[in-house]
Amino acid sequence: MPSGTDRTQQDPLTEAVDLEPDRKREILAREALLGRDDWTVLGLKPGANAEAVKLAYFEASRVFHPDRYYGKNLGSFRARLERIFQRLSEAHETLTEALRRAPPPPAAGSTHAVTRPGQTGSTAPVDPRAEERRARLARHPYLARNARASALVEEAQRQMKSAPQKALHLLGQAKTLGGHSPKDRAAMEAEAKQQVAKGRADDEMKAGNDAAEVGDSETAARAYARASELDPQRADAAYEAARWLLRASHPLAEARKFAQQAVTLRVDHLQSQLLLAEICLRMGMGSVARRHLEAALKLDPKNAKAKTLLRQVR
Amino acid sequence: MAEQEPVIGIDLGTTNSVVAIVQSGQPHVIPNRTGQNLTPSIVAVTSAGKRLVGQLAKRQAITNPEHTVYAAKRLIGRKFGSDQVRRARESLPYQIVCGEHDDVRVQMGDKAVSLQEISAAVLRELKLDAEAALGRTVSKAVVTVPAYFNDGQRQATKDAGRIAGLDVLRILNEPTAAALAYGFGKQVTGKIAVFDLGGGTLDVSVLEVAKGVFDVVATGGDTYLGGEDFDNRIIEMLVMNFAKEHGVDLRKERMALQRLKDAAERAKIELSELTETNINLPFLYTPPGGTSAIHLQASLTRARFEELTQDLVERTVEIVDKVLTEADVHPDELREIVLVGGMTRMPAVQRAVRRHFQRDPSKGVHPEEVVALGAALQADALMQPSSQVLLLDVTPQSLGVAIAGGYNRVLITKNTTVPTSVTELFHTSRDGQTTVKIMVLQGESELAHQNELLGEFILSGLRLAPRGEVEIEVNFEINSEGIVSVSARDKETGLEQSITVTASGGLTPDELKNILEAQADSLLEARISSEVQQKRNALTSAAAEVSALIPRVRQLTGSSEFGREALRRAEEVITSARAAAESDDLAGLADWVDQLERTRVLFVGVLERLGARQ
């Protein structure tokens, strides 16, 4: 950094500037830490979470951002503040990026993973008399519809895995009857729809593979894209969709969407990272490309393509 | 403590401007002397030579189209020869002329007035409004500009302030200002996106907010996408229909064009509320020769209007997408989406945003006032040490230097939080080079001439040495005021040169290309990595190998059609590859090495087969 050092032969604490002695000391103390690791620079203990990193950065910015001293005579302290703030924002960015990639394992007590409500078909022991009572009630004209609906829902549950389309149909019937457990039914309906979509995604994947084999990139791209849309959790579909959309010269933004999806689903999939980086690069989004190339190089430090592309970014 | 001098915030808009101030900790808009919150950004000179600003200027625009200047913001800080200005000239009723430094001027009567002066007239009007309302002199302001404004446009806006007698404390990005005003006093924590579609520009910003600190994560946009483009679609349609019906091109009629413009804007605004509107322009055109005047009567439905502007709406969403991707922000991470700018009242725009983000945009901000309120908040934050608001802003465009081969080497990438500084080592690019020219570029293109030239300087007195031996350290710095300074130092001698970038070059790409070509001998060269050097060596030896094979291949196959073709191709590859060896583009080099290798394999194969047969 130019200047700064030569001007401070005298003790900076005696420099005549518009700063309280305490503030001067605070600035000098933080400046002395700039060579240390990112955590220390931000005044944190290693291992803090992303939220703590952000808050520490914001708190420190309140003290060290030059705008907090707008219009004041700062002398050598202006350069110090700018230096400190730049280092703070670098530390914040590095740590945030690192924590984003690999969030620390949640502490035992603080998981807020939602446990999904059990999906019917509970195996709890049933009181036989209660069973009989229910059957008798079910015969009551007002309740017969309920019983019929329940039977349909149960049948649907059985068909769910093997014939989701059929299950969906049964659930639809149950719906028109107005079953007694609309919540369960809605959940099952959603599941059935998902299963159907998965099945169709399988078909689209096959169609995509066939087209890809004969080199029909347009058809392949469309089929893979449909597969990925039907089953957004399918990483291979998203990856292939991106790859073939790119090959079939579709708009880059479209290919990027799928590549991004592929990377989100499989962060550790080298080819997806490379593909996304390549697309971003072509779209002129160098900084994003760089991030993904760096991720790719973490997965395979020797990867030649990643290195080549990274050089293009720079 | 004596009461501090008031500092105002000004949203200097393409169509309307707003002034605001923070009083007792609360920001509010200062109405102008006619009681309106919005002052049209219009300046006119009457035939009597009187200068009118704002509402008064707008009112007489129809009868005085040639001396009524609107949308000055689209032209400020641009070069006369630029594409944007050329395009604007076609649709503006007032006359634009070229200034001395290829800057844009407006012919008003017998004077060619600079855009800075036009904007200054608007700023002075707002200053007077504020002084009238506060009963005190006002001489300090924070002024907003679109995030996508380059350094030249920012400087020009600052100059306009100076001409108006305002010390511009800070140039603030409009979406950032909007976010400040939106987040102020609310306990919002998390990322928010601001979608600002105004009269002339689209700006998108993503900010992270917590406890009064506003951290800009990313910003981007399009300086040529705004409400006026939507108006123009209506104008085009009307002009086309009129031409079909009456065989008259209204675009040549300045007065008619001005009336069309007004009517189109009104129709557009009405269609945000209504599903159909009428456009009536009686006596729009009087044919020469005294025949009776022609009226224009048309109706426009919302559906038709949305059809006409569908691509514009789609483009807005694409730009949002690009900004989010660059920031690596997933739409799900956004806590709020704030819509700013009059154009966001259009239902189709709201629908597109809703569809894209799968949620409703935030309500409760006044889209036309929020930017000025944010500017006032930032002004207050700078002047009051007790303020809770702190803005961590970014540089909206990348900064770099031109390097040998006509490339741009970026040193500070866009969206870097300022203040910041970067130092990088470069080489001389030629044997015996004793001077280097440091050309400072702003923009995202890899090709130097497609960026904006911010400034240039020469570092001379370098040691006579072969190419690449003299090392030059280049330092880029953006301080907290947003001022860019660049210095270059000869590592060996400690010789240093620097500039503070103040004025903009704002050259057209062609001009810049010519300059770059003229300077080709004195540019810097990026340090060549060992990888590039290896590839270069590989390329040279592969080319030599293939060349060595050519005489034998010619001898054996030169008589056949295939042979002649293959030889011609091989020679081409060698020539191009040798030319490419000069570049330090690793991927390109690798490509040529591959091609040479393929040719070599082909030739060796041919020679083996034919050689064996003979």
C-alpha cells in the first residue's frame, strides 16, 4: 500500500485529527490484526456461523467504515480506516463463501429439520373393539361415504408405488366423496402426482438418451429438459438438459438454469460444476464462473479443463 | 451545537425529479413551489428567450417542441458519436449537436447548451424549492443516478450539481437509495431485491440488511430500458397506422411527434388502471396546400399494449435473473422484492415479477418518491455521526487496464465493496520498451475497445531490456468517495506515475480501437504464466514438426485432390497457429496445439501407409 508508513514516523496517537483518543486506539488495535486470519480480523472465534460472521462484519463496519467519519480531518487515519475496512470485507466475503459451500454440522440441540408427519398406514396396535365400533358406525348412512372414501384412500396407498397413476385416480374419487381426512388425502395426492411425474421423467430420460445416441441434440435437449422439469430433484436430468441445450445452441440463460439446478443438487459433481462454469463464462459472468471453477478444482485439483477455463476468466 | 446546514437528497430522474430531506430523524419529500412532489425534468427556452423548468416547461412543450428538452438523463455524460446518442437523436424532437469534445449539446435558440447545464437547471429548481420550503440556504446534496451509470455519467451529474450551486456529497445508486428508504425504520433482516424500472433505465440491486447496515451484494441493469421505450412502442404503432391510412410520416413532424409522445405516455399510464383507453389528437397534421387538417383517433386495449411491449417486459426479468446469478443469490433467499419507479405500476410488469419470484412484491413504498427519500437518508447518515444508517456500497462496473493484444485485464471486478484497492504485476510487452501506457478501462468486455476509457497515463524511463523483463506494479484504488485512482510503479527503479480519474473519455468503441492500435507498442503485458509458456513451446514445436512433414506428404500425395486439400488446410493451420502463439490465451493455444497434433497424426498415418506401399 502506498504512503501511510512514511508519514507515520511520529506517534499516530499524537497526530492532530478529528478523532477521540479511544477511537484512535481502537483503530490502531484493529489495524495490528490485519495480518491475522479472517476470523480474528472480524473479532470472531473460528467456527462461528454465517449469521455471526455477517453481524460481526456489520458491527465492525459501523466503527471502521470511512463514511462514519465523513467530512472529518482524519490524517493518516483515513488510509488506516480504508485498509481495515477492505480487509474486513474480504474476510467477510471469504468466510461467507466458505460457510455457504460447507455449512458446519448443526449442533445437536438446534436442528430445525422438520420431521414430516408420518404418511398414514401406521402400524400401531389396534384395539379390536374400536375396530368393530368403527365398522358399525361406518354403516350408518351419514358415514358410509366416509368409509367408502377411506377405503379408496387405503387402496390408493397400496397402489402408490406400483401404479401411481391409478392411485391418483382413486384419490380423485375419494375427493369427490369428501373423505374424512382431507389432510392425508392431499398429502397422498401430492405424493402420487410426484410419483407420476417421476415415472414420466424416467420416460423422458429414456427418450433423451435415445435421441442423444443418434446425435439429435435438439430432441435430446428438449426431452432432458422436460425430465428435469417433471422431477426437479433429478440431478442427472438437469445436467443432461443443460449439456444438450448448450449443444443445440439454445439461449445460454436456459442452459444455465438447468446447470445451476444440477450443481445445486450435486455440489460434488465435477462435470456439473464445469458445465455451469463454462456457460457462465460464455454469458460473460466471469465471477460466477470463477467460483464454480474453483469448486471444480477443489473436487479435482488436477482437472485440466477447469484450469484452462479459469485462466480464461482471469 | 449550532444547527447544521440542511443536506437534501435529490432523485434526478429521466422524466421527473424529486427532492427530500431528513428532519427530526424522518425522511420526507419537499413539495415544489407549485405544491407537487414530482417536478418534471424538463427545461425549455421560450421564443422570448425565457428559461422555463419543470411543470411550466412541460406545459408548453407541445407548442415549443424544438426548444423543450426532456430525457436529458439519457444523454448526459455520453459521447455524441455513441450508438445510444445516435438512436436517441432519431426519436427526440429537439436538436442535438456535437460539442467541442465530442460531447452532446442541445441547440436552444442560438446557443448550444451542454447536458450538464440542462440537468443543472433542474437541480437548481429543486434547490430553490427546498430553500423556499426550509427557509434556509441549501448548498449540499446527495444525488442519485442509475446503478448502471458509468464513471463519465456520474462525473457529468456531479458537474451539473456544481453548476447549480450544489456541493454533491455523494453520487448514490438509485436502487440502493430505494432500499435504504424501504428498509429504514423497519426491522428487516436478510436479503432484499430492488427492481427499479423508471422512465429511462432499469436497475436491479440486491442488498443484505441488518440493524441499519445496508450491504449492497450486487447491482446491475440496463441504461436503455425504461418507460420511454414502452411509450415508443405506442408511438410506433400510431405512426404506422397513420402512415397506412394517410400516407404521412408523422416522425418528420416535430410538433406532431411531441403530441404523440404525450398521448402515448398518458395512454400507458391509463392502461395500468383501465383495460382500454382512447387516444384523440385533433388537428394532428395539416397537409401543405391548405387542405383540412387530419385528426388522429385510436383506441388501445391493455391486452394489445401488453402484446406490443411483451419483449420489453421479458427483458426486464432476464436482467433481474442475470443480476441474481452474478450475485449467486437464489430467488428463494430473498426476503422482499421492492418495486420502484413509475413503470412498475404496469400490471404486466408486476405479473412478470410475481411469476419469476413466485411471490408478491412488497407494497407500501411510493415508487416515485422512495429514491429521493433514500438519498436524503444517506445525506443524513453522512452528516450526522449519530445516524444508525450505514451503507456499504459496491463498484457497479469492473475496472481494468488495456494489455497487449487489445485485451482488458480486470483488476477490480464489479460488485466489489468500496473502498478497495488491488495491486497486480505486469511486464513490458516488447523488447527494449522504455515507456508503458496505462489505459484505465471500465466495463465488462474482455476486448479493451469495447469498454469505456476512463483515463490514461505514461510511465517512462524504463530500463532497456528484453520483453517481459521489466516488472511494473499497477495499483487501482477506489476510495470511500468513489474516486478512482491508478498508479504504476517500475519495481526496479521505484519510478512512479499516477492519475486520479476525474473526467471521462467516453470515446466510441471505434475511436478507442484506433487509439489502442496506435498505442500497441507501449502497452503492458500480463505476466505470462509458466503454463502459457509451455503451451507456446508445444505449439512452436508442433508447428515445426508438421512443417517438416509437408515436403514428403506433398511428394507422395500432392497430385491427388485429397492431398492438395489436406496440404492447403495444414498450411493454414500452421500460419494461424503461429499467429496465435503471440496471445496468452491458454485455451486458444491449447486448441491450436490440438489441431496441429491432429494434422501431424494424419500426415504420419498417410506417410506410413503410402510409404509402405511403395
